[in-house]
Amino acid sequence: MSRPVTPPLHDDAALHALHAQALQQVSPATLARLRSARHAAAPRRSRAHGWWMATACSAVAALALGYSFTANPPNTPATPPVASAVDDSSDMLDENPDLYVWLGTTDLAME
């Protein structure tokens, strides 16, 4: 059996060729056992970690927002006092039936 010449480390194509040659010498049963051992040893990541992180970030954001509203309540403008002495003539227009008759006879209401 002849030994292949070891290529220089920087020659990527030569390393790929050497790897392919080594894979051809390993039996299919050994490759199957190596593949199953590799998959069994691989760490499994659960997706629960991501959900916990998203939930924690949402809770922190909600608490920060709630705290900002309690620390500095929004300033509501003071409502101006309603003057009771002001004459509001809009009630007279609603109660006067002649206004509606006049609007019905003119084309002014359609403009």
C-alpha cells in the first residue's frame, strides 16, 4: 500500500482530495456508525430559550413604560371654566321651525 504525499497545509484543493481518498477507504458500516454517533453527541437546542428571552424582554419593556407613566404623569390641560352668562343662540336656531321652512324654499341649503 502506497502512502500519499502530504500536501502543504495552505493547498485547500489537495486537502479536499486527501479527505475524499480517506473516505473511500472507510467502510460504509463504519461511516454509518460515525454519523449516528456524531448526531447523538450534537447538542440539541430547544426553542424554549428564545421564547423565554422574548417574554422577558417584553415584560421589561412593559414595566419601563408603566414606570415612566407613573413617575411623570402626562400633563392634561386645564379645562377652561364655562361661562354661564354667555348667550348661546344655537338653541334658538334648533327650535325655530321657520328656519327649516326657509332652507327648504331656497337653494342655499344645496350649495
